Amino acid sequence: MTGTGALSIGVAAAVGPELAARLAPAIEAAGFHALWVNDTPGSDALAVLAAAARETESLVLATGVVPVDRRPPAEILDRVSALALPEDRLLLGIGSGGRREGALALVADAAAALRAGSSARVVIGALGPKMRRLGAAASDGLLLSWLTPDVAARQTDAAHEVAADAHVAVYVRTALDADAGPRLEREAAAYASYPAYAANFARLGIEALDTVIRPDQGARIAAYRASADEVVLRAITAGETADDYLRFVDAARAAAAAR
């Protein structure tokens, strides 16, 4: 693939290890940079990545993100070791989760512990300016989400001013099949209802649906790739089968090639 920022695929940990083991080799063969896995309640992103690791050779394996208010660094490090995750390919994305008071200190301490206990890279999921500055200064970079390309570019530039080598990735909810459009709209509406995201959208003067790629907007991939060091196409599919996700990978590859 050609372009500026690297292009990756994201899924939720709820897809499970078996599906990830089928999907990861296709992602690698298609030339994508990484597989990002959301750590969701009741599912384990690290276990899903371990299954993907066994079926791939060079694909970067990333969490996007593990909330350290419910999964402390010691637990994360224990799981990385127990699952024999390849740390040279591992990127640990972390976030504050539901913590509000003391969130900056919690995340800063977690990033330091993970960097001390592992050779994996660590990035911080961030919405507000203080957390973004922390991520650029105290970890290997940032994971941004729910942004337009223009806003993502500004926040990437700001991070690079803090640390020139900070790696900035932007998560973009993406539906490339018309049947997945309604699900994308429901997901956007859900996030718009969460207080922290609602406040961020209001602060930035954008709507949730301004920050997604809809089935007829494949050309927006190029705009996002120009905005950050890495773009993660968070796959929104009509169903949850392996075939649904494999079709998404093929469609994403075609859309990126058509830029």
C-alpha cells in the first residue's frame, strides 16, 4: 500500500481468539501495518492478540486500549508473559478507563511501569489536551479517536511539538459495506451520548458522524492517512462472522489502493 500514515485494522476483543487467528493472516497478507484490538469488558485483548501472533510473522499487535483502572500494569505484564506475546511486535495502548479524578497520574504511573517491565512500545489513548501532552511526553505516543482529519492533523502536529518521535495513531470507525451503515450510525450515536465524548465533540465543534468513514466514503481513508502517523480502520461490519471481517479487509485494501 502507498500513502503517508501507516494503515491498520481494528476490531473488538469480543471477536475472540479463534476469529482473530483467521483474520490476522489475511490482514498481514493484505499489507496492513497492524491489528489493533479493543479491550472490552468480558473479553481479553491480549489473548486475542496472542492468537493472532501465532498465525503471523511481522504484523504489529496492538491494544486499543487497555483501561488501567481495571487492569493494572502488573496484571498486563503477567498476561504478556503468560501468553508469550512477541514484545518486539507488541504495542500496548492504555487509557484511564472510567477514572476521572487522578487519571493523569494513574496513566503516567502505568506507562512508566509497562515501559520498565516490557520491551513493548506503550501509547496512551487520549481525548483532552493534558492527556495528549502526557502521552507524547511520557510514552511512545498517542491513540486518538473520534476526530475529523483536520482535527487529527492539528493534534498530531501538537504531539510532535512535544516529542518529535511520538507515534500518533488515529482510530476511525469505518463501514465499507452498505449493510453495515446502520450499525455505524448506532455506534456513533452511542459515543455521542457518553459525557466525556459529548463534551469533546462540543469543544471541537464537530459531530460524531463527522469522524467516521461511511460505506460511500472510502476516499476519506487518504485524508486520514495524511493526518497522522497511523490510521486504524476500526471495522464496523453488518455481522460478526469471519467472512464479514475478511470482506472488510478486502474492501479496505481496495479503497486504499484507489486513492
